[in-house]
Amino acid sequence: MNELDALKRQGLLRSLRPVSRPAPPLIEIDGKTLINFSSNDYLGFSQHPALVQAATEALNNYGTGSTASRLVCGSLDLFHEFEETIARLKKTEASLTFANGYATAMGTIPALVGKGDTIILDKLSHACLIDAAKLSGATLRVFPHNDLSKLERLLTTSSGRTLIVTESVFSMDGDLAPLAAIVSLKERFGALLLLDEAHAIGVLGPTGQGLAEGLGLQDQIDFQMGTLGKALGSAGGYLASSREWIDLLINKARSFIYSTAPPPSQAAASLAALNLLQTEEGQAIRAKLKKNISTFNVGRSILDAPSPIVPHLIGDNEAALAASKKLLDAGFLVPAIRFPTVPRGTARLRITLSAAHSSEQIENLSDVLNSIQNPLTSSLAP
């Protein structure tokens, strides 16, 4: 196919590689054990006994599947307990869960706004937010990444219901949104704000609820979105908001209405992760992650990096692939991220740290990275 040939020539062709025996932070590919620095399992929860036990008990009690949409076949008590826990932790009246983060965005945003309304979106927002915004039919306006002056100008000319959409931790650069300033602008102009905490839940905030919790702004965010499939080690997405908005989503979010509910075991594992996060053990694991972030950043001369995501900017697609291959040969799994995931000319290695990594593993990775020559800069982190 011509399309595949073109992707190959541009260094953009992707393929799937079978993985076996994941045991954070180790992973086995083609019979070779590697240290995994590519996973979003920031706390190592995906193999935690509490999550495994909860999922196993749910399998025994509920079986393997939910069999239909929650509006068709009934809504299991487990899902209600799960959503009540999310709402309590996010300090909202209610929440609604979806099969994954992508489905959350695709169901939520088109249910909130439509033709005649306006969405104002950070340029580096995740693809699910962009796709959902386009699907909604609302006028889509984009502001340069974290550019508050441009956001303010767009707010002065917006029409209809206005929804600002941004992430708290950006998935490819690992930097933070200027959330307090965005909240101030949205209140000044009477807009709504959807904050995707996908890479912040479990990582930021006093109890791991994200950037909004860390800044004391949870009650000023209209829609708190996130995922259970990253730091919390399970799967699924959620939207936390007022009871009225959640009731609207139950009636309008097509990815919720027309999808079979997630397996009960998924909800049980996610609920166990949320509960684990609130324990002393959970807090100790979060402290270990913070220490690992500091260890890596000191070794790379990076100051005050806010998240476990550290981009190693290279620029050229083939050079990024070659760097990833060099790391693979050295025993490290670190992916090369290229267009369209990141803008053209900004191909990079995306390094993700976990509480499961040892100091020695992190220091060894730094040594190999230091041997890789970059035509641009070594990091986008502040």
C-alpha cells in the first residue's frame, strides 16, 4: 500500500510487538528481559496484590462480563460504589465511569456542547480531547500551549456555551497547565472548564487526586476527567461533576449509552486502587515515586520536573528510532515518540518513571542517555 510505504520512508511506520511476563518494572520482549521505562504504571499498582485480589473476587462474584449497557441490563451495585468513591475523592456530587479515557472524552464533550457553542482547547491536548471536540460540532478554537494571553483573547470572542479544555499534566512533555490562572479566566468570562487529570491522578495532590487537589481548586473545576489505567494500574475512565451534569451525561453520552459496561473485575480493581491510594502503604509508594523522579532529574541536571514523564528531545524521526534501539540493546525499553503524537520535528524519547524502579536502574538509564548525542536539547522539562 502506498500509505504504508510513505510512512516507512518518513520514519513513521509503527508495528505491534508481543510482550510477555510483565512484572513492573521488568518486561519481556522476544525472550529478552528489559527494564521498562515506557509504562504509565507510575505507582506499580498493576501487579499489586490488592488489585489482583479485588479483580479475582469480582470475577468469582459477577463473572467475566457486564453483558450489556448499564441502561439496558441494569447497573451493578459495584459500579455505584465505585462512582460514589470517585465523587467523594474528587469532592463532587457525582461521577460517571466509562470503559476508558478515550470513551470518556468522546462521550462527554459532545454531550456538553454542540453547534452554536465554543470549545477552546490547549494545542497540546490529548488526541481524545481533540477528536471529541471535533465530533461535538461546536466551534473549535485552539490556543498555543499554556498561552494565557491567547486564551483570554479567545474567551472575549466566544459564543454560546463556552468550554475550556486542557490537561493538568501533559502526556508528552510532562509539564503542568497554569491551572489557577485558567480557573480565574473561566470564572471571569463565565465559561466551563474540563480538566483531564489522566497523568496527574495518583501522582499529584496531598492524597493523589491530581493537580486540582494540589492547588485546592477541585470545587472550581466544572468537569474533572481522568483514567484508572495509568498510575492506578487498572483500566477505565471517569468524569466527576455535579449531579445535574452527570445525569445529563447518562442521557446524552453516546459512548456510555451504547457500550457494554466494562467488566466488573475492572471496576473492582480500579476501586481497590483508589482505596489503596488513601492508605499509609499508598502514600509510601507515592513517596518512592517522588524520590525516583528526583534521582533521575538530578542525574540529568533537570530542576523541579513536576511529573514522572521526562521527554528527551531529539527532533529527527530516524535518529529517535536509533536512540530507542540503542537503549533496547542496553536493556531498556524507552519508546521513540513521533508525529502525529508530537509535532513534526520534535521526535523524542519519552521516559516514564515508576515507584517500581530502583535507584540503580535509574542511574544506569541516565548513563546510557548521556552517551546519546542529541541535535537539539536533552529535555523539554522545565
